[in-house]
Amino acid sequence: MIQFFRKDAVTVYAVDADHILSQNEQEKLSWLFSGAQPVDKSALQGRYVGPRREMITPWSTNAVEITQNMGLSGV
């Protein structure tokens, strides 16, 4: 399941998890994303800038490790 977090008018973080994120998990991710708030939508319209979803990048590997160290699993 993909959960979106909106930081401002142009910055949105997409988090892919193997489960529905709990309130506590959403709060941790909001903190990690400098206050970005969860978006209650399954899809967003707009232009996407970044690597392909299937591509594993050094940043994505680090992001997964950071979430694991925060006690979040399945991200």
C-alpha cells in the first residue's frame, strides 16, 4: 500500500508499505519528513520527479534502514 505525505505545495513523499500504516507509524514518518502530513488519497495528480518506482537507489536503501531503526517494519 502506498501512503502519501505532503510537506508543502510541491513536495510529496510516497511510502510503500506491506500493511496499512498505524497512527503511530504515520506520526513517526511525519516527524522523519519534517512535518509532512499524511494525505488521505490512494492516488495524486501531478508531475512526478524522481527515479522509477522499481529502481532501487542508494537513497531508498538508506531510507529503509532509517525506518527500520525507528521501529517501522515493512516499509
